[in-house]
Amino acid sequence: MNFYTIISFIALSAIFSFIISSAQSSQHGPFELILGKEAVIISTGAVVGAAAFLIMSNNSKLTEDGVNSLSPGDVNSFDRIAVGPYQEDILGDVLLYSSFFLPVTFLTYEDTREDFGTLSLMYGEVVLLNAAINGIAKGLTTRNRPFVYDENSPADQKYEVNARHAFYSGHTSVTASNTFFTARVFTEYLSDNTAKVFIWSAAALIPAVTGFSRINTHNHFPTDVIVGYIVGAAIGYLIPELHKYENENDEPVTTEQFIHKPIFGFQVSF
């Protein structure tokens, strides 16, 4: 099972989790779902994701002549620091896959647990959009990874199609989208400023460490990591922002205002 299959499975699981758990919700929290909006987000992610899959499937491997013609001098001076022999990125992998469990922490807090259906669908959209945009960028740019420029890197790694999918860092982008989404959601439910500072500090630090590990193991250039961090963080932050519930006076509504009020899975607007 490849990385993008795993991503798709998580996105679909989150969406189906919404269907199952939203019917059990008894409280309308600070986020709302609107049928038209969700349809646009999910369909856009699906179309872009399908295009990314087709493009990446048709990317070709580097040839021996192509690899032999490469030199560290071909890389711009800012990114050249990442050139070196291939290393397995254990730390980056651990942080990446662990970050998928962060939204599960919504089940540990009463208010977020009651809105878990809504939050699950929102998270599914984050995962779907992030994977789709990252995939299309990798497939269209076919940027060589740093280790390809190093003569001591294993040949079997250099001649993988994945060796041409450096831009931009999926590990960093996915980790950032997961941490920023979790932090942005909890911000709407928590009143303790100390807890918010801790959550946001962790949200910013985890993808930064992931990105550093990707550079240090010569899997990505600094620019790959910087762009991945920005894109992932933006998606993780903006999806909750797009779903914020507002009353008729356009004033943000807090969780406490919805106690004992029923919830519906979608609000349909015409």
C-alpha cells in the first residue's frame, strides 16, 4: 500500500466517520457544515487528486545517463546544503504517521467529542486537499531529490520514480496540516490560554522538526520543506476557518451557546 493510498483511506474514513457520528451529536459547536460548500471542497479534492495520480503514474524514472550527467553544482546555492548520500528518515516517518492520530484527541474532550462527526468530515477534507495539491505539484515538477546528486547514494534509490518527486515535501506538508488543524479546532473550544499556547507551540514545532529531518537525511531541499510547511499549515488552518459558525449578526458563536440544542449533519443554503 503506497503513501497516497494510505492518505485516501484516511480521508474516506474521516468522511464516513462523519456520517456515523453526526447522527449521535446533541450539540451544535462552533463549526457548521453546509452541503454546497462541502460538495465543492470534496469534489475539488477528488478531481485534483485523480489528476495527480494520473500524472504521477506517467512520470518516468531517471536513466543512467541522466543520473551521471547530474552534479551538485546544478543545485542553487541555498538548497545545495541538502545534497548528500541517501538515508532512511526514521524520525520523519515516525512524526508523519504519528500526526495522523492527533485529531483523535478530539475524543478526549467532551465538547469536541460531541462534535466529532463535524470535525471528522472537516479533517477528511484537510487530508484530501493536502494530498491532492501535493501530488499534483510532485507530478508536474519532477524535481530530483538531493541524494540523486550524490555519487554515494544507492543506485536502486536513484532510479526509483519517487527520486523525482522532491517538490514539495509531503512529510512536512501532511504533518503541518495535521498539527495546525488540531490546534485551530481546539482554539475554538478551549478557554485556557496556557493550553492554547502549548498546543500551538507543538503544532508549529512538530512539522519544523519533520522538515529538518527530511533535509538532514537528504530526501528534500530546504525550499521543498519551506513550501510544504506553508501549504500544509495553510490547509490545516483554513478548513476550520471556512467552517466557523456565525449567528445572524455575524458574531462568532462559542460552544457554550449551543448546549442542549440539536445538530443536523448539513445546513442547506439556497
